[in-house]
Amino acid sequence: MSVSQVYKNDKRTMAKIQALLERVNITLDEHLDYICAVFDEEGEPIATGSAFGSTLRCFAVHPARQGEGLLNEIITHLMENRMERGFYHLFVYTKPGSAKFFKDLGFYQIAEVPGLLTFLENRRTGFSDYLKTLAEAPAQPAPTGEAARELPVSAIVMNANPFTLGHRWLVETAARESETVHLFVLSEDCGPIPAAVRLHLVREGVADLPNVVVHETGPYLISRATFPGYFLKTEEKILRTQAKLDTALFVQIAKPLGVTVRYVGHEPHSLVTALYNDVLSESLPAHGLECRIIRRKHTDDDRVISASAVRQAIHDDRLDTVADMLPETTLRYFQSPESAPVIAAIRAAEDVVHY
């Protein structure tokens, strides 16, 4: 028996795949770009697995056919498929009880949400190497006048899509209240503003704050591997599980850096960000970490400063109406010829508001 691709438009087979997954208490992920299965002589699926980007997920083997090496065939097939598409650093979502099987196939556990899922990667030192790069980043002391106080080391994770005065307000608040702020910027390209541009605007926008250290998240924080629901509309139950996984990874990142406080901005509009803040607030204290939610900054005429509002204004060719939401460095970029391809991409996008 061989492994075959299953196409989403094959409704009959997809229904059987879903039933097989449900038989082992797994929900079919709605965001998949490749699905495969092994079929028996009658054409019934007896083993299945799927992928989305660099992640492998949604595995199931019919209970009557377990022990025949079918899952091994599925995983080998998926790994070959991913590498053919240029994904060499691979991640696996699986139930905690199945983690050992993947470890035997060369995957290494990074984090676990107890009772829900285990997250693994195919690089033995991938996560530990990432932690080393964070520890090597130079950190400056707290601003003058703060030295007499015992200040915590804090962290912020932001998309900064683009970097606004609201983001700046969050960073300034953390910088005043912290010895060092580790500022993580999403590495994922998740819209018309490329990751490299977002990172550049953040670095420029906080360059005058000496105790702020800017890092890239890599694939380990709010990425399509750890938190795909951040980028694609997903059921709330799945969002919560993904947010818990992302939180578990953050805890492991925070400890070697000495981080004890995570700063987040209050989110009245974005469902996924508000839910993520809730999970952080619920989960971090159990690990000795504090979550501080900072109220959103407003313009002088009482408009909430929002990256979505900025993107919408650029989309509608009204940059001047949000100039008071942007630090000088970000405004200068969007007024420069350098930003022309980014502005064109924003204007071409159908929807620029984060759900």
C-alpha cells in the first residue's frame, strides 16, 4: 500500500478522512495545504496525515490497523513533500501520548500543552540555538535615575504592522519600569508589509531607548508553526490551544533571559489578540511571570492608535489622516520612495484589518 495525496475538493474522501480523525479524537484542521492517506483494498482510508507550511499535523491510524508501520509511511511521505517545497526545518503537532513515536523518527520536543498537544521539531539544537542567539544580544542598563530601584527584566512580543505611536507607548512604558526590555518582532511575513521592513521600523523607532533589546521571533513565537490562528481565521477552541502552546514556548524563552514581566497592549477590537492576552494573563502567573496589560494610547482628538487604522488609511490613500498615529521614523518611511512597493501591496490587499 502506498501513500496518496487527497484533494480538498474530493468531498467524499475528505468526509472519510474527517471521520477517521474523529475516531481518534482529532479535529480536522481547516488550514492545510497538503493532505495524504493510505487506503485499504476497498478504498477506505486507514491512515492519514497533513501539513501546513513547515508543520505536520492531523495524524490518525485506524485502530484496527495500528502496529503496521502506516504512520511511519505517512510521516516519511510528508517530510519528503515538505522538503520538495523548500521546508527543511519541520515542526510537528501531536497528542502527548504520541510524542515518543515522533522522537523515535528524529523529532525533538520543544514544548507541551498538558493533555492537549506536544510540539516538536526535526532539528536537535534548533530551539536551544535560538535561545543562545537571544542571550548573546547586547543589553544596556536601565535609564539614568532608575538605577536606585530594583527593576524587573521584561519582554514584549509585537507584530508592529507597522510600528505606531501605540507600539512606542507600550515600549516606553516597559522601558521606564524595567531594567531591560526584550522586544520581540514577528519574523513571519504576514501581510503586505514585509517582516524586514517591520523589523527596520521597530529598530529605528526605539533606537533612543538604551535598555530595549530588539530580537526576531524566528519560528518560535507567534509564527505559522506555533500560532497559525493568528494569521488565519480559526475556531476559538483551536485558537486557545495554539495560544497556550505559544505561551509555553515564551516561558522557556523568558527563563534564560531573566524575564519576569510580559507587557501587552489592551485590545478592544481584534478577537485573536484579545484572546491571546487572556491566555497569557491566565497562564503566566503559574510560571512566576506577570502579565501587564497597558491601556491603548489615543491621539489628541481621542482616536485609538491602531496599526489596522494606519493600514486602512494607506489603503485608501489617506496617510495624512493618520500622521499623528506614527512616530517620525515610520512616517518618514511611508513618505519616501522606498515605501512605494509596500504601499502598492497594501492598496492591492482586499482586507487590511486584523481579525
